[in-house]
Amino acid sequence: MKQTFLKVRILLLMLVFILAVTACEQKNGLLDHQALKEDLLLHKLNSESHKEEDDKTIIGFSMDTLAEDRWLRDRELFREAVEGLGAEVKIFASEGDDALQILQAETLINEGIDILVIVPHNAESTAMIVKKAHSAGIKVLSYDRLVRNSEIDLYVSYDNEMVGELQAEAITKLVPKGKYVYIGGAETDYNAHLFKKGVFNVLQPLIEKGHITIVYDQWSKDWLPENAYASMKEALKANNNEVDAVISANDATAGKVIEALAEQGLAGKIPVAGQDADLAGAQRIVEGTQTMTVYKPLKELANVAAELAVKLAKGEAVSVERMVNNGKSEVPSVLLSPIAVDQENIDETIIADGFHTRQEVYKEK
């Protein structure tokens, strides 16, 4: 009986000891948790204090791709313009991956940028990014390409309908009647639709008169030149090589169109339009295999976008004269004027501006 009582007593003492230790650990845990909260608060206050002292505007730049020469130029010109205004820029490129672009934009938003500048890959899905930025109190500027179905704060680009009109005007002067092929850009890029709209603004009256027939019309998925190459081969095969003119959505796709034409001995014989004033496109113009390109001075675009982004980030008023409907709202817009370039004016435009050197364009040693 005594042994049983002793065992019970020992067990009770052990239980009391365990409860006492647990209580102490819980108390220490609460103290540690409180200390952690205080550390986090101190970190936040220090961060806010640093922000007030530094007070440098931070711009997030979410880009679709850097695979083309044009976008590499945009990146560097925009960086230079932003830094010249005393601001800072953080840049991500998703290389055509919609999910990655959304993730990268979220990262920029979470890092506490003051404004988000975006070149969307998919004009529709990136509306989600705009919504997320606005939820965080961050304004969004759409750079060169318009984000669709969103309440974007500002759109800065070139007049993309005019780009298509300049292409079609140049080609119809050379080929007022005949069979036309249209090789578009990415269907997911709203700019590609604007280029095409501009082209058909010019072509449609001639189509209605029976002067021009569109014998092939196809998008180039993800702007990939290889897709344009496959489309042009298909167009030539379907029409027994009887094609009179080609309008291609940009110089990269035009290059592959010309490659397909060259395989049939038609390069330089059929007028081809492009746009972007890429170096390879400019070289083809002086060689005679590409008829024209459309030059959009990127330095002007980058400078204007950077200046307006900094103003928006600081809460300063931005006045614009044009509005563009993106499917959901009328977006305040700044649209710059593009320039048609061919053999006759390439020296006084692209080369004179230093966009490419004469040595590069003419392949001079």
C-alpha cells in the first residue's frame, strides 16, 4: 500500500514538474514571439525611415522579351532615361511566358516599387497584373503595347495603326494591283491587331474595287520568325509562287518571309514590308530584298515613358490629348508618330539619328 502511494506521489510530482516547465516554455515562447514582432516593427520603421531619407523613385519594368534587338535597345534606353531623372529601375523579362510575367510583376509589386511599367506579352492576361498593382496602390503605365480590358493609368507608344498604314501605302504605290500576302504578329499582342487594322485601312478600298486580292493571311504565334517562315512557304505553295506583294508585321518576321522567297528565287522580286528598323531589316533594304521598314525612334519613346512614369509615381499631374479604348476603359495615351523608311531616306533617318551606323547598315569595313 505504501509502495503504491509512493508511486502515485512520484507521478504527481513529475506531472507538476512537466506542467511547470511547459508553462515556462510557453511564457518564453510568448516573449520570443513578442520580441519577433518588435524586431519586425523596428525593421519596418527602419525601412520607412530609409525610404524617406533616400526618397528615390523606384520603377518596375516588366518586359515580354529580350530576344529581339529592338527590345534590348528599349531596355537600355529606358534605364538610361530613368536614371537620368534621378530614379531607379528594376527590370524583368519573361521571354514570352505569361505565367512568369505575372510572377515577376508580383515580385516587383512586393518589393515596394513606386510604379509599374509593363510591356505585355499577352494583352488580355496581363490585366491581372494591373489589378494586383492597383490593389497595392501602385499605378501602371503600358509601354508600347496596350494592356487590354483593364483600368491602365497611362499608355505610351507609337501610333500603331499608322505603322500599318505606312506599310500598306508604301507597298500599294509599287503594287497597286495584285495578289497580297499578309503575315501578322502574335494574335495575343494587341499591337499586332492595330498594325493589321492600319494595313487594311489602306487595302480595303482596293480590295473592294477588285484591284487587290488577299491570297493568304496568317498570324505568327508568339512573334516567332520561324512561324512566319512556315506561313510564307505555305502561301507560296498554295498560290504556285504567284504572289505580288507581302506585308509582314515586323522586320524579324519579314526576314524569314524573304528567306522563304529566296528559296524560290523570288527575293528582291516581290516587295516586302516590315517594321521596327532592326539592323538586319535595314541591311536588307540597302541590299534590295526588303522594300521598307517603319522606324519608331526608341530613344524618344523611352524618354517620354520614363518622364511620365516618374511623374505618375510622384503623384504629379500628367496631361494628354488622346484616349484609347482598351475594351474596358478610355486610357489616357501618348502616341508618337512613326516614320516610313526605304532606300531613299534611310541615311537621313535611321543612320542620321545614330539608330544604326552607316558601317553597320551598308556592311562597310
